[in-house]
Amino acid sequence: MNPEVTPWQFDESIPVGSDFTSLEVVEAYDAFHRRFRDVDKENAAIIAGLDLQQDQVLVDMGCGTGAFALQAARCCRRVHAVDVSPAMLDYTRRKAQSQGLTHLVCHQGGFLTYVHTDGPVDAVTSSMALHHLPDFWKQKALCRLNAILREGGRIFLADVVFSGDDIETAIARWIDKMAATAGPQVAERIQDHVRKEYSTWAWIMEGLLQRAGFRIDRAEYTDGVLAQYYGTKIGDC
């Protein structure tokens, strides 16, 4: 699938949030999050929720430090790990090599630029990455993910998504909670996220997924600020 590049296309290569341009920053980011999150348990739940099998192929879009892609590679035939950051991909590639995961393939690209040449895949995943795009480009991104999935293929999407009636209170509580559990550095990152990045409303995200040809099988909203979606491709975008 070739990207339809236009002179006015959103530039995914420009960092919207944190700038992960060095391997040292990426290593520190990975280690930091593992101090207050059970990353392996979270990833195992996603793998179970998608019912990933040994003969299946998966694309992890915005793979970051590769935590999910590496874990998924232990139960899939092939995993394509995609990210715009060369440092993130270098980190993921090194970990895959050290673990003997030769069927994990790294690609530099993003939602709008990744070119998939390996045939239709069984599942696509993306965690905390789609908010880098404004809503117009989110729809374009989800349509491109639909295009690389086989009919009946599965999607998992996790992101900052606002739900409920009193969003400002929910955001303030989220920041206070993260300051208490993860420290002021994480709280500051969340403030920057809300101020500078492109998180959207639940009703918009659900509409974007459905318009992109996905049936939402399960939607989970947490504290008015986080969401997870499991879906199935039921048509083209």
C-alpha cells in the first residue's frame, strides 16, 4: 500500500510530544515506565484479547521501545514493528536480536507513511500513538490500517481519549494521581500532552473507527481520560 503524499500532508517526523532522538533517552523511557507499570501483564492482556495465534502476522504501529512487539513476536509468525523514531527502532531491533526474535521486522514510518508489502495481516495494534495526529489525519490513519488488514482481521487501539461529562475535573485528577504514583516528571508530561497533543473525545474516536470499516467489539474507558478498543474489520474504509 503506497502512501498518498500531498504537499499539505501532516508531517509525522516532527515530534509532537517527547523527542526520542537518542538511544539513551529511549532506554531511560523504557526503564522509567517499568517502575510503575506492569508492562508485561498489560501486553499479555492485549495478546489474549486479540487471540493471537502462532501462524498470524501483526503490525504494531508506533511500536516505541518495542515492549509489545517483542512480547507478541513470541506468539506470532511475524511482527512488523513500525515507528517514526530511528532511536526507538534501533532499541527494538537490538532487543529482538538479543532475544533471537528474527521474525520481528522493524520499519521506519508512521500511520501516514508506512508502506506495507507483506500481504494482508491478521491484526494491527497501536498504543498511545494515534494522539500524535489531529482528527482529520486520525481518520486517514485508521483507513490505512484497515487497508493492510485481511477481512475479519482484528485491531487494538489504546490512547488518551476523553469520556464523561466533567473532562476538566477528570484531567486534574489524572495529573494528581500520576504525580502521586509515578512522580512529578510524569505529571508534567501529562500536562504537556493535554496542552500540545491531539487527544480527542470518545464519541469522535468511536465514529472514526466505525467510518474506517471497523466494528467495535469492546470499548473500555478509564477515569474519563484513557480508552482501549478491540475491533474487527467488517468492510473497507
